Amino acid sequence: IEPTGTMLAGQAADAFWISIAHAELLSAKPEESLRFFVEVLGMEEEAREGQSVYLRGWGDYLRYSLKLTESPQAGIGHVGLRAWSPEALERRAASIEQTGLGRGWIDGDVGHGRAYRFEDPDGHPFELFYEAERYVAPEHLKPSWRNQPQRYTARGCAVKRLDHVNMLAADVRASREFAQQELGYRLYERVLLDDGTEGGAWMSLSIAAHELIYVKDAYGARGRLHHLSFWVDTREECLRAADVFVDHDVPIEAAPSKHGVAQGFFLYGFEPGGNRIEVTTGGYFVYDPDFEPITWSEAERARGQYWGVKTIESFHTYGTPDVSPPS
């Protein structure tokens, strides 16, 4: 399957979702991680159930975008996608089942109804659902404007929403093709290495430059997370987030700068459980229905970021769970 900006053969028009609804993040330090997301990122606790806490940004229209779960090791628990309709959910589940990657139905979770579980070819877990509860703000968080789901609290980085998920993959091409064929993603940018393998794929279900990313796992491991990314509205907020990180002793991996691929403005650091977290803004929108994906060579990618900043080595190697050899 060659990259294309148009729908792949066999894709149904109903394969398009509203966006990534939520992500489940695993942490062996749940209380410390919870403080990070509430006090540093500025998210609101929406619910608790079992070993999980459900959190939201002030711009999330559903009840939450982050499920934080206690676990022996860090990484991704699952990514939740919301289908376009009940009928689309059934059709997509049936199609995924035919790939052999389906894992069956569950009754639901906090904030959403029955869901179909599956994995991508690399082993990353996903859930697909339709029925979902919209957020209703309690009195102290009621917004001043009806077209805003929650009051802006200005706590910490005050992230607005989950922006994208970046996965590490042993075989980027296989996961990218699955996401296009079965989930309706459009490929906007990719990196093609000198040996013909794909080093990265930036995809979206909307006009945003990326929502789901796969990048090559340096260790050839499967099912690992590179990072979760949370949105703020301006570059100034991203710069301020770096100050917030410093004030809270959050390890900063990459100080604010601008990506070459997708052109987003970024800040990278690590939450206490060891997962990489990005605060982001900017990027570009794709309005062209016939957009041709941009392919970068290995040499072009080696140039670094947009303003010539070289990418730190850990950005290419570290992920969760951590499988790097002892130093």
C-alpha cells in the first residue's frame, strides 16, 4: 500500500472518527504522576475507579482525555477512539476482526459505552467505541461562555486537551498501513530511511497535521510509547510551561523549539512515572482533499529541528516501558 492523501482502496467512508478520545497512561508511581498532571499540567480530576484516575484538560468536550492507571511499569494502557456512529463502530469492528488483531468487546468504561478492543500490528492496544458522555461542569468549573466546556483555571501549564499520541514501532510501515486501511487515517508526512524502511509516519483523522504518530523503535521492541502530547493555545503558554516544569523540578528533555516535521512548537519532559510528556502548540492544517504526503529522506531528517537545533539522542532511543541497556 503506497502512501496517498486520498482514501485507500477498501476503506469505508465511515472509517473516520472524531479524533483520539482519550489515552490510558501506566505508571508505577501513581500518586506522584497524579500530582504532576493536576499541579503541573493543570488538569482536573474527573473520576476514580479501581486503580485508575480520569483527568481532563479545560477544553475537552468529553468527560476526560487521560486515564492514569497504576501499573508495575510505565507505558501506554490503550488509546480510545470514538467512532462516527453506532453503525460505523459495528462495521469497523467487523473489519478489524478479519485482520486477526481483534481482542473482543467490553461493556465499557467510565464515560463511555461498549467498546471493541484490538491491537495494531506492533501490539499497541486500542479501544473503539461510540456512546460517550459529554462533560458537564460542576458549579466551580462552569465556564463563562456556552461554547467552552469548562472554566479556564490557569493552574500550572493549563493544558487544553490531549493533542496526539506518538508510538514506537518495530515496523512503522505495517502499523501505518493498518491505521490507514482499518481506521481511516490520512498520512501527511513520513521519513523514509536509506534501507527503504519507514522511520516515522505522521497521520491524522482531521485537518490537524498529526494525531497519531509511529516512529521506529531503536531497539526493535514492540508496543512501546514515545510520548503523549497536550495542547496549549499559544507559543507563550508553551514557553511558560517550561518555567512551570523548572519550578516543579520536572526533568526537561528538550527545551521549547519548533519541529521540522509538522512544524509544531514543543516542550518535552518526563512525568514521575517515567513517561515522556509533550506540551505543544502550532503546526499546520491540511485543507486540501488531494494532499500528497511529504516524504523526508534520512539525510534531511538528520538536519535536526526547524531552527537547526539537533535532536537529543534520548529522543531517538527512550520510550516506555524502558528497555535500554544498563549504563
